[in-house]
Amino acid sequence: MVNDRLVHVLESRNLLSNVQCGFRKDHSTLDHLGADRATLLKLYRTLVRSKLDYGSVIYGSAKKHVLRALDSIHHQGLRIALGAFRTSPIKSLYAEAGEPSLEHWRMKLAFNYVLKLKSLPRNLCHEVVFEAPLSDFSVVTKSEPNLVANTFEHFKNANISLNIIDNLHVQCPPPWEEHNITVDISLTKQNKENTSIRGNENVDKLAKAAPNRTSTSGKLIYYSDLKCKINTYIKSVWQRDWDAEGANKLHEVLPNLGEDLHRRGKGAGRKLETAMCRLRVGHTWLTQSYLLKNEQQPFCYAWDSLYTVRHILIDCPDFQDTRRKYFSLTDLYRLFREVNPSRIVGYLKDLGVYGKI
Ligand SMILES: [Zn+2]
């Protein structure tokens, strides 16, 4: 008992590291390891999702109910990294983690595969994908439309022409076998502010005119130069999905995907970042545990309103005096952007509900 007490005192005064304090009851293993959300997401992407990615261009044409088995792994990974509850909506997890659904992710991988294949005309699959009628294949096998074949429709929607992709050439002889490379370093002897170098004006003119030119002006480009266009397209498809989630609690806080609200509480400890994530998603133990315990939804009878995160943080007049000490905003969108997370936590601690978040 003395030992436990001593460890508690040393730990609370930050005199022990997370590992030194051992794995004690009521403490998450992740807290002890000091793993923050960004590290956990990185670990998930590297160790788990990379395995799901392998061969996805081929197995991605499987039936939806078969692919759904993989979704549960994806969701579990995100839930652990974010510290979210099982009741949290899946689309909120995607938006909060900045991680697309596996369906969108597979679509992106298929895009990249087609782009690269287009630049490799000697590849065995090139003829099958670009010349053989893939739609006939789908009819014969009675399978779902091929994932790669599906991308052609998306390429049209994204306004990406595959005909501008250059073939990858193997340089012969390879650059490391080339000798006597002449390097002209005479420019380094010039003063940087010296503008009288011959030809400089022409270079400046051409540089200024470059953005006004049509993108490729008939020239072929390297396949990976189109990847950013693909990323933009996938993000727009995801954003369209997200915009359809009008009733989602997180949508009010985070209408535009890609914004990292988490950075405000970064480095403040696992407990705080988990609490802030649950508050943004709108699913905390205090407000949603009734779903897991099969009880009635908490209700604020004094003000005839459901007991939600919004009600606690913004609406409930009973907490008005306490709230004024920490912040005085009336919408969640601004609250999570303008108020320091430690003040929101301070408010909840003052109300005595922080431990139930
Ligand atoms: Zn109330």
C-alpha cells in the first residue's frame, strides 16, 4: 500500500516516467507507453493498413459484404488510436482521424496502379487493362465490376486524361556508368543581386508566362505528376459523402475535411486528447453510455432538453456561471477553434464530469 501511494505521489509530480510507474489498474496501457494519437495512427497505417492494402487492386472487386469484414479491422484501428467509443459514428472516426474509408482508399490505390501501368506498355497487364474489354470479363465471371475497370469512369469524372502519360524509359547506359560529366559552376561566381547576367531577363519572362500556359500543351508527363490530382478528386468524393451527414454531431464542428483540430491539444497527454476527441465527436461516456447499458437517454428535466455534449458545453443555463469563468462562446464550431483545450477541460472538471468523458 505504501508503495502504491509513493508511486502515485511521484507520478502525479512528474518524477516518474510512464514506463517507470508500471502498469497499474485503471490506467490504460497506451497511457503508460506514452503513445499519443499521432503515433498510434502512424503505427496503424504502417503495421495494419499496409497489410490490407496488399493486393487490394485485385481483391477490391469482391462483393461488398465480403469486403465489409476488412472494414471492422479499419474501424477498430481508428477507434483505438482516437480513444473513441463503440457508439461513435464511423464517418466521424474517418473525419476526426483524417483517414478515408477503405473503399475510398482502395479507389485511390487502383487509380495509382492504372497510372503507373499506363506508363509501362511492356507490362503483361497493360494489354489486359487498356486493350481487352474488361466489362465482358465481368459478365462472364458474374463478379462485381472490376475495380480497375471502374477507375476509367472516375478518371473521366476527375477530368484526367491517360493519354498524356509518358512511357517510362530505362536510360541506357545507366547514369552511374556515364563518365566525364561536365558541370558548369560559373554562375556560382556571380553576385546574387547581379541582374546583368545575359539571358536573365528572358528567363524571368518565361517563368512569369509559365502558369498562364495550358497545363501540358501537348507534351507527355510523368505518371506520378497526376497523383495530386487524384488525391484532390478522392477528397472531393469523400467531402461529398461527409456533406450528406447533416445530422452528424462532428459535422457541425468540422464541416471541411482535412482540418486538423487535434493539433490544438497536441502534446497535452493522452487523457486530454482523448477527451477532446470524444467531445468533438459528441459521443462521451456521460452522454452515450446509455446505448451500451440499454438504459434511457439522459435528459435535463430542468430545461426540457436531451443531455448532450452541446447541452453541457453551450446550452444548459444551469452551468452558465461556471461556464463564464472559462469561455463565453455560443457555438461549438468556434469553441473548438478559439478556446484552449485546457480551459474546456477546466470547465468540465469544475462541473465534476471530466472523469465521465
Ligand atoms: Zn441542463
